[in-house]
Amino acid sequence: MLGWLAAALILLVGVFVFLNTDSGIDGRMIYAVGLGALTLLYLVFLSGDYRGRGLQALKHAAAWGMILFGLLAAYSYRGELQAVVYRVAGEVLPPGHVMTVDSGSTGGTAVRIRGDGSGHFLAQGRVNGTDVRLMVDTGASTVVLKAADAERAGIDVAGLSFTVAVQTANGTAYAAPVRLREIAIGPIAFDGIEALVAKPGSLNESLLGMSFLKRLRSYEVTGDFMTLRGS
């Protein structure tokens, strides 16, 4: 019996491969037929174990059917379930954690940042491939890096000329213009970003300013969360 089942399975795989290569037949139909045939072979193989126990066989078949239905339903509503998971995760993750919330068919991606409770949004990002914490600041015309973060991102701070006056919470400070290779917040990444490096000791937090934000498709604040949508 096992020999016949093995031979039938090999034949089925061969037919499946043949039909799935340049045959013009809908691949989804092929998969459905193949899965159904394999299921039938499996049931035939187990039929001997349920001889004389038809009711138990029926119960087991119903249980597997419900499991299969549940998996299909979860796959069909994966978008809605994903939104629920993201919502719950957003409530328990620490402030500053960046979480991808959706990816559309157009390639656009959105990330969600939880606020710190004081109205500020600190995002764990990457500058030139180096992890840097950035405070989102829509009032800053460009990205502004504090000197320590710039050095970690591979910028020669000692060789910069701090000639650009910028207004900070502590008053007027001076910064040097640079162009960053890349800034990324989660999966959203842009290259060639104009930025400033603040003079050492004049800035407490690096700022994610408009030179990055204006390249997004949109950004919005809802409650304790800020959502950035990639282009």
C-alpha cells in the first residue's frame, strides 16, 4: 500500500511541475488541486487506523477542517489582524521605538513613533548606518546633529567650520553644513540629506528637521503617536 502511495505522490509532483511551467494554467488552481490530492492521499493512508471507528474519524476530520478554516480566515483578514497587533504593540513598546505599521502595494511604508509623554517624539534612527537618537522637530529647517552623534556617524567634526547661526532652546548656537550619506527611520531611508553639525556642547539632542520630513509623503500626530509615511 505504501509503495502505491509513494508512486502516486511522485507522479503527482511530476504532473504539478509540468503544469506549472509555461502551461498558461492558473498557478493558484494548480496549487489547490495539488493540495487536495495530497490531502486525499493522506486520508487514504490513515483510513486503516479508523476502521470500525467512523464517528471518531468524523470528529478528527471536523477538527482539522476547523483548523484549516481558521488559518484561511486569518490569512484572508491578515491586514485587519496586523493593524490590531500594531495597535497593541504600540501601547506597550517604550517611547522612541520605531515600528512599521503598513506597506501598501505602491511601495509606500509607514512607521509609528510613540511620544515620551511631554510632547516630544524621539526616534531611534540611523545616520550613515550608525544608530542615532533623533528628536522630531518640525520647526528645524534641516537635520541637526550634535557633535558626538556626528563623530559616531563618521563625520570629521574637528575639520568643520562652524559658521552657520542657528536658534536653539538655549539661544543662538553655531553649526557647520554637511551632506549626509543616508538617514533612516525604520525602513524609511533617504540619501543625500542636507544637515548641520552643531558646535560641540551646544546641542543636547540631535534633531530630525524638515530636510528629512519634507521628503516624506506625509507625517501626522494622533494622540501619543506620530506616523511618518514614506514616499
